Amino acid sequence: MKTRLALVGAAALATLTLAACGDTDDASMEAEADTVEMPANEALEGVDDAPVMDPQANSIESAPATTTAPAAVAQEQEIEEASENAAANAAAAADAMIEE
């Protein structure tokens, strides 16, 4: 147990020693974490405009009525029929497997 404690202590001491050997170019420079806002702030440095509130931003507008073209309706019916046929075929195959 003493050996294990000594090894853990030595590893911690080695880690702290290596961390203390870090080099900085300028000791007076404050540490600043890079964030997502840094590039955005740099891009907006020359902009003096203030944001403007949009009064219609939260208003609900009714969507214009759309009509479906006859070709689209026919295609939709074909797709529906194909899916029904596929479902019927799958059910028949499942029944056939059960009977065997």
C-alpha cells in the first residue's frame, strides 16, 4: 500500500513539475479563452449600427391557399397504391412463412 501511495505521489509531483515549466511569451498578458463570439466580434468591429426591432416578427400571417396540380394528385395516388400493394405482398409473404 505504501508503494502505491508513493507511486501516486511521484506521478502527481511529476505532473505539477511539468505544468510549472510552461512558457509564456508575455507574462503580463491576461489569459483569454477563445470563444465563438471572438470571430463575430472581430467581424463587427467597424459596424456602428444598432439592432432594430421588427414589429412584424411575431405576427401570424395566414398562408396563401395552394392548389394541387392534377398531375401531382395522380402521382400521389400511384404512390399510395404501390405502398398498399407492397404491404399486401409483405403480409402474404409473412403468412407463407408461418404456414411452412
